[in-house]
Amino acid sequence: MPASRSESRATALDTEFHRDLGLYDSTMIVVGSMIGSGIFIVSADMARNIGSPGWLLVAWLVTGALTVVGALSYGELAAMMPRAGGQYVYLREAFSPLWGFLYGWTLFLVIQTGTIAAVSVGFARYFGALVPWIADDRYLIPPIHVSTGYALSLSTTQLVALSIIALLTWTNTRGLEYGKIIQNVFTTAKTGALLGLIVVGVVLGWNHTAVADNFGNAWTVRNVIDIVPGLNAMTAYGLFVAICVTQTGSLFSADAWNNITFTAGEVKDPRRNIPLSLALGTGIVIALYVLANVAYLATLPFDQVQHAPADRVATATLDAIFPGLGATIMAVAIMISTFGCCNGLILAGARASYAMARDGLFFRSVGQLNKAKVPAWGLVLEGLWAAFLVLPRTYDAATHTYGNLYNNLLEYVISAALIFYILTIAGIFRLRATRPAVERPYRAVGYPLVPALYIAGAAAILILLFTYRTATTWPGLIIVLLGVPVYFAWRPRS
């Protein structure tokens, strides 16, 4: 039976891009997009909820298993449909254009741009540790309240974040070569820095008292906080719930590995290199993340992990080894990490918008390439929206403190992103049934059992998040569903 037009279009190679990304470049996009600032921070909150060193490591291993299995499963779709847009294309072909659009809508509105905003502000805050002029409360434009709980402002921290977004957006419009060089240099540097933290923590920071308690009493739960009133990790069920709900932090820290699929049109031999880069990149990062937590536990008593100042566990670890210098060393390391992460996110995200525009479901100009063969208008629009998300502030009238809107939005859509991961892997089953004859140069490891286990595990986490984190999960679902009327309004133009 001849292939349908849609099937042929989805499985053919893109011809309009320059194919300049080899296996190393592709792996650096996976690694660089994953490693931001989360690994240096989120273990503190996880430790407070889980309450024991052993189960903290188990929680990271769960994250690792979900991430690596997800990446290995995506490899089949990436090799089968090596098109610009990646996950957007997989959902479109497996289910319908509506599902592809809802993913692309959420990606542009919050997931990609919100993460760019968060990472750029993270860069600026750690830059502030070196340059005191950069601070959240040093305002060029003081907060202007637009409603009871929201304001707009421009602090020096926000200014630096805007500058980083503008710089990296501009360099990426100049051509893939510029973005690739930045990605390779900064990802190599930050991988080395994270490896250095691990070695220093285990070799120089080895604290016999901490090691004896953390690993000698690894499974003893202590000093936990309630997940909800009356439920905590002191009971078996509470521990299970704690491990699941804390995945919001660890999964977010290990997210964005799918970004390489957005750039499939620019990868050399994509049917081979994308699945390989997914496997290599996620494997490297998860190994580093688990070992980083071992380094924290080898250096710090568990209560110091739980209550590290401002949750900066990595900084507390280096401060214990190099008193007075830890904050400075960590600030430089995180600046390198976040700069490279921001570049990878900016580079990849515009390719998903490009694919949507080519289908008539986004602004037409976003679906065009410039002379350098990159989607310049997609990069500019992505940069402008990410820059806008830096400016709004949340305001707590009770404590007179300001937060950041993008933090709330990202917290809302973590669960929504997990839904799309589950759907995409379910797409493997659907496409095996509906398109059995399509060439699959790579097949998901352990199919059907391993992908099914991912779906079951991720679904269990999702159910518990919607049960015990209602304030931050249901709004994310609403953001996704708001895309339905937008899709039907846009569809007549396509």
C-alpha cells in the first residue's frame, strides 16, 4: 500500500536547512538544555519532603529512570520522523493536529519561554554575587501594581536577564554555526564544572560524621514537612507520595532533553544521531545528577542539606570545603551553566514554532528561514515573549514580598508537560498499529514493556500531583485547554 501524503511528509527529510549538527553537537544540545541551575538547588526541598538520604537518592533514580526510558522511547519517533518540530510532529502524526498544536501552544506560551526567562534570571542573580549592583531590589523602574497580586518592574537583575535573552536571540539569528559554538563551549565547560563539584565533594569534602549518619542511617526518615496536613514521609504511603510529588523539582531539573528533536532538520544523519544523542545526553546528565547528590551527602549532614541557605545545596557544599569562597566559585559555575542552557533553549524552541507555522497554525513569518537558513522571526518572537515574562511580578500583600510570574507558570505546567510526554510515548503504540509499514531505523528499547512502564510510572506521579498539588496542577491544565479555541480560530487560515 503506498504511503499517504501526510505519512510521506512526516517521514521525509527536511531539505531547507543547513545540516551542521553532528553527534557531538546534538549531544551537547541535550546535555546543555538539561543542566541549568536546578541540580544545585532542588535537592534541599526534596530532602525536606522525603526526609532521608537513601530515599532522596531513590527519588533521583526514579527521575533518571523516567528520563532515560523516555529518551530511549523518543528515539523511535525521532528516527521514524526526523523533521523540524520534533515532539510537535510526533503528536500531530500519532493523534491529530489539535494535539500537536496544544503541545506547541503550551511550549511557546510557558514551557520554553518561561524556562528561558527563569534561566536568564538565574544567570543574573548569580552574577549579582560577583557584582553587587545587580540585585532583585535595585530598581530602575520600581514595581507598578497592575492588580492586587501582580506588578511590573525593571530591576538590575531583570535588566541583565533581558540582555542575555537579547544577546543569545541575536547570535542565533546569525546562523546555526554561532549557536552551535556557544552551545558546545559552554556545555563542555559546565559539564566539567559539575564533574569537578562531584570530585571535590567526595574527595576533599568527605565528612566522616556526615557519611556515617547519611549512609549508615540512609533509610531513617527525619525532620520532614507535611505534604498536606496530616500526611508526610513518616508512613509508607506518605513516603511514596513524597517521592512522587517531589518529582516536580527533579524532573524539571532534568527536563528539556527533548529539545534536540526540534532541531532534527539540521542534524546530520538524523535517523542515527538523534536517538544516539538522546541516549548519550540523558545518560550523562542523570549520572552526574545522582553523583552530585552523593557529593552533597558526603560533605553535609542531612539537616544541612534540608536547610541549606536559600536552598543552595551546592553552594553550602563548596562553602564547607572552601570557607568564604564557595559562593563565588558556585556563582561562576552556575553562570556558565545557565548561559549554555539558555542558548540551547533559545536555539531549539524556535524550530517547534517554525513547524507549527509551516502547518498554518502560527504566524506565517515564523515559518520562513532567513539567509542564514534559520527561523529568525521565530527566534525573535520567542525572545520577545520570554523577555516579557521576565517583567511581571507576583505580590504577596501579607508579607509585602515580590515573586516572579514565570515561576508560577512553570510550576503550573510541569504536570501538563508530563501529560504530553505520556501522550508522545503512547504515540509509539498507536503508530505501530496505524503505520506498521513505515521504516523504523531504531526501535524503542524493550517495547512494549519498557514504554508501558514509563506510561504507568509517569501516570502514577501525575495522579498524585493532581491529588496533592491541586493549586499548581489544575491551572496548568487550564493553560493547555485555552489552546483549544485558539486552534479552531487559527485552523481556517491553514
